[in-house]
Amino acid sequence: MERAEDAGVYQLTDDLAIIQTIDFITPIVDDPYAFGQVAAANALSDVYAMGGKPLTAMNVVCFPVKKMDITILREILAGGIDKLHEAGVKLTGGHSVEDEELKYGLSVTGTIHPAKVILNTGARPGDKLILTKPLGTGIISTALKKKSADEDTVTSIIKSMTTLNRQATELMQAVGVHACTDVTGFGLLGHAAEMMDDSDISMVIHSAAVPLFPKTIELAGMGIAPGGLQRNREFRRDMVEVAREVPDLLADILFDPQTSGGLLISLPVEKATALLEKMHREGIKEATIIGEVTNQPKGKIIVS
């Protein structure tokens, strides 16, 4: 945990290490069962981002018992445990507290061979960058709260947010990659910046290649954006240079905080096409090469 990794890793033996993480969120969709599934997939993602296999999990629950019916909590927990079953993960307990604001998530423990841990550092000049899920969950979930998102658009993000990153992890481990992180609260550019911290590398992100959920640009054009988007942009402003031809709305979306987002993978160019083809064959249709790692100008992300 010396760096801003996605999870903590502790080596037990020469061939076994555990991965530990915890994540919980407030509701971003209306349906309690779907929220439980999203929260579970989101928590599991940090183990997948490091190339690991999640094994056990414990519930983390904050619930306003005086304001909400307990049946809502039952639905949330049902969604969570069903997603754990899909992932082959055992629920071993948990903890709940009374709170004014509903929150749900999981602490997760996984395993990995110490030599196979994939860090968010390690990207090398010449690498290609693959993103496995579209962007826009922050903007669309904000639109949902404002009753400005249509049913089809909301359905599209729920399907993505409840999709595990397990298959993408298994495929990238089989191919071999240099670095990986999952794109969540800091947005695409924020997590890309973490991959560059304390290194001499740079990145080029081709904005037109970045996959987006339907209606994301339209909703952003209506002024709909989560508060985290602006914070992400301000925090990494000095590291990002946006070309003049890139529309402002598109540049903003690259900072949109995601929930249960895709993996951002850095790997050698000769492996990138093969991995992308395998992902598409296995149903990860939105996976796309969105840029590359360079060595100039050092410490900068160029959005073209």
C-alpha cells in the first residue's frame, strides 16, 4: 500500500498473497436490488484490477431505520449476495450501523500469486491503453436524480455497472500486461494520472476513441454533472493538456467519476490487438484502444 494502488497486497508464502479492499457507496439507482448488485460489483472490482481472484466478502451497511422500510435493505442485500454468487465469492459476515444516509458496500479478500500482481504502475513508453467499459455513469446517475434520464439510458448504465470485471481480468492475466487500474471515482483522467505518478512517462488519450454511454454528451450539454467531476478536473489540472479541437463537453466527461467502471490496461503494442480481439469474442464489446503511453512531455496527459 505504499502507493495509491487499488487494493492492499500482503504476501503469505512464496506462491500466495492476499488482496484486501473495502468500498461502499450511496445509492445511484432507484431499484434497491440493482443498487446492491452495483455496489457489490464495484467493491469486487479493485481485486480484479490487481489481477486477483476474490474469495470472501463482508457486508458494510449504513441504514436509516427510522426513515426507510427494512424491506429496502433486504432487497439491497439480496442484490449484493446474488452478485457475489455470480463471482464465486462467499459472504462471511459484515457490520451494520444506523445512519441518516443509506450506504452499502463490501470488504473483499482475494488471492493471487505474488509474481502475478498487476500494479497501477509499470506502464511503459510504446504501450497501448485499453478501456473496457464506456464512460458516463456519474453524469447519467446525476440526471436520474434530476429526473432527466430516460429509462433506456439508465438501463444501459445499470447493465454495465453490474457487469463484473472478472472476465477482463482473466483475459489480461492470460496475455500479460504492464499495468492496470479500474476507472472509478477519479474519472478516466484521474486514474490515468495515478498510473503516471512518480514516473517519467506520459500518455496520449484520443478523446474520439473513448467509448461513452448513449446520451452522455447530451446530458452534459444540459449542464448535468456530479460534483466530483469538477473536483477531479481541478485536482489534475496541471497534468492534463487538452487540444483545442477537443470539445469542452467531451473533455469534461473524461473527468466524470465512475461507479463500477471498466479496467484501464497498459500493455505492449504487440499484445494489445490480440487482447482486444479476445475481449470482443468473449462479449466485452465496448473494450477499445483509447491511447498510448509516451515519454514526452514527461508527466503530462495529452488529450487529442
